Amino acid sequence: MIFEGKNDAGDPIFYRDGKRYLWMLSFIPPLIPLLSYWLFLRTHNPLVTLIPFVFIFILIPLLDVLFGEDTHNPPAEVVAAMEADPYYLRLARFTVVFPWVNYVALIAFFGTQELPWWSYVALLLGVGTINGGALLIGHELGHKPDRLNILFGTLANCAVGYAHFRVEHNRGHHTWVATPEDPASARFGESIYAFALRELPGAFKRGWRNEAERLTRRGEPVWSVNNEILQGFALTFVVAAILIALFGWKVAPFIVAHHFLGWYALTQANYVEHYGLLREKLPNGRYQAVEPRHSWNTNHIVSNLMTFHLQRHSDHHANPMRPYQSLRDFDDIPRLPNGYTGMFGLAAIPPLWFRVMDPKTLAWAGGDKSKLNLRDRPASS
């Protein structure tokens, strides 16, 4: 596919998107659990249940190191043509089915197979994190303004029971990112575990409050069928009830654990995306506009291709309506040393995280801690 545009002089610019078909690598992570189940049914060797965990937390970070980063940006003259190409959007919509298939397959597997305890743990950690990718699909589609894409995004979010994501993310996180007011922005010196205890309930409360305010402005009751969050949770509970009816109450704890780990996957992403970064307050009391430098960025090509450029987060927050295929890299932005799953593993061991990331965060602030989002910095609202 050749995209065409014109430069300032009116001369034609032609560009071939080398990543066009590589975005199909995003299909690989959700297929890994299905491979694991199939191998177990063929071999009855529980070691194959480790495959999803090893893939997401070991293989992808190693591939990111091996293949390195891609800092290439498409020419500005062809971005409009790329964004108008429906192929990229259709690709994202198609992936919505994968988290649901994985979720149902996991619960069916647990409901019909006898496994050692460590297989349950490994599969929940691996598949729960992979299925947290439902939220990156919901994230991409939830930023679109039309009802059809919002519907697809909501369906993706509900695969892990995170019905409040679009409301909270679009109306809350994007407004308050990199400030003490944002529960989804990690503070300097805050561990992933302390952050999760603050972010998980804080994001839900803010999402509910924002949806309640929207309905109130429309003169509708909060507890109604028009409440987007209640709609999503209704779907989640109906599917859970069907699975319990099919496989018994023994699968109920696994459903809860699967959804929690999907939520926690997003928490880990939020943690690494804005750790310690702070937007300055202006003399009028407002925060400065969001700039690319207010999000940690990574260009590691393997994990970026598997996550629809989610890791080019700096451009996303500065330009939230820009679709994944045209997100850009910038020179003067904070950079992570590995892709997200590698950083998730680092964050799981706080002393290692602080040793690696605190010097980078301080350097971003020019060595001035007062310019960071600190643990003891009070929120103003």
C-alpha cells in the first residue's frame, strides 16, 4: 500500500508503510494460551501450562532486547492518508474477539482438567496479563468518537470486567495525567503495590463519578440502563453466570482472578507510563498542557507491534485522537529501557525498579525533586 501526500511546495510524497502487515503480530499473544491448552490435551504434561507466563514475561522482553527499537516516523505529509485507511481500524476491531475466546477457553480448561496448583497460578498470571491486552484494544477504540467503535471498545473492556475504563480513561486520566490529582499516575518512590492500592479503587470511583455527572446533566437517573458502566458490568456478570452454570461453582474463583489480573495488567501499564512525572502549575493555578515529555516512551519494536503502538505513549497523551499507526517518536522525551512486559517484571521487584528508574526520573527533572510527582505532594482537588 502506497500512501501519497504533498509537501509545502506542492510536490507529491510517496510512502510505503513497512509495518502495515506486521501489526498482525498483535494476534500472537492471545493465541499463545490456546497453544498451551492444545499441547496439554495432547501430552498431559503440565509443564506446557507455563508457556503463556514464559512468553509474556520472558520471551517478549528478550525479543525487545534482541530486535531493539524503531524510532521511524511516517512523513507528516502522508499521515492524513494513513489515518483515512480503514485497514488499520478493522485490524483493531477484529482483535476484540480474542480476549473473549481466551477468557472462555481458560475457564473451560480449568473447569474440565485436573492440574497441579502451580499450573493454575502460572496460567492465571500469564493468561490474565495477556488478556489485559483487551484493555489496550478498548483503549484504542474507546478514543474514537463514533458509537460503533465505542461499542467495540466496550466489548473489549468487558472481557476482563473493566466496564468503567473508557469513562475513567477519557474523562479522568487524560485530564489529570501526571498530576497528584490522578490516581492513575504513579508517584516518585511509590512501589507498584502501593500504587495498585491507590489506583484500582481510585480509578473506579472517578469513573463512576464522571458517568454519574454525565447522566445527571442529561436529567437521567444514575442507576439506569443508560449508565455505560452498569451496561458493561451486566454483560460481565451474565457471561460469568453462564460459565458457572456450565462448569460449576469451582470456576468462580478463577473468573474473579482472571478479571483481577486483567485489571492489574492495566495498573502495571499505568505505573510505568507516568512514574514520577509532573506537569507544572501555571500562575493561574491550572496545570500546563500535556506534552510528550509527560509520559514515558519506548520504541521497542516487538512489543510495540504486539500492542498497537501503545508504548509510544508520549505522542498518545499529547494527541489522544491520533490513531496507533501514525503515533510518533520525539527526541526530548523520557524513555524506558525495555518494553512494557519487561518493565512489569522490573516493577514487581521494587528495589530493582527504584535503582533503575529513579535516576532516570531525577534526570528528567534536572535533578530537582520538587519538579516530580512526589508521594507526599498533596492533591489540590
